[in-house]
Amino acid sequence: MSDDDLSGLKKEIDEVEHQAARTVELGGRAVIISVAVFVLIVGYLLPWMGNAPGWEVLLHQGDAAGKAGMVPRLFAATALLFGVFASALALITRRWGLTWVCALGCWFASVDGLLAIWTRQSVAGLTSPGPGIGLVISEAAMVVLGVLWFRTAWSRL
């Protein structure tokens, strides 16, 4: 083997090593994350407050117009952004940095979801209906996603 062949082989090995360092192997965890994302999407179709489903809360339309406060709308937005879009992007690209974005974003959305449920319970019966089953299911899905993404992101440290 010549020096050119060896330097080319070394360069190829370095490229493979660099690529492997940037990607994450999810294994069976990818299936559970996919199911949790699906459950979150189903949660958007179920009632979050009264008869208003999650997508109406997000868009502030229909039955949610004038009834949905800022916290449930923020949860709807962050859950969609981190729970659906960022998770799907991380599952597709398997980029290490995206696992941290998903982990931190899903935990932020989880805390926001708890606040959304709490605000719905605090004003239930006074000016608006309490939390619906879709809001509770969406919060549970976000907690599961947060745990799974943190375990994935933390696994390499």
C-alpha cells in the first residue's frame, strides 16, 4: 500500500467517525417515541376545554375563542413544536443535537402543560369549563416524550 492509499483510508475512517459522533441510534426507543407522538396528535383532536379540541385552542378558534387563556395556548404551541415537529425531525435525522432540543423543549412543554391543567381547574365552573380529556392525554404524552428524549440525550454523557 502506498502513502496515498493510507492517507485516503485514514481520511475515510475519520469521516465515518465524525458522522457516527453526530448521530444517535434510538433502537426500540424510536417506536415508543413514535407512539407517544401519535398519542399527542390524537390528544389535539380530543376536547381540551368544553367541546374545544386542542387544535382550536392552538388556533384560538371555534369554542376556544375567548375561553382559552394564554397558558393552554402556549402549551398547545410548544407541544406541537417540540412534541410533534422536533421529535419527528429528530427521529428522521437521528442528529445528536436535536435530541437535546427535544429533551429540553418537551420538558418545558410538560411544565407548561401542568400549568395549563391547573389553570383550567382553577377557573372551572366560574368562567370556562375545566380541563378536557385531550389536555390530560396530551400532557401525559409530553411527559413520556420528555423522559425518553432526556434518557436518549443523557446516554452519551
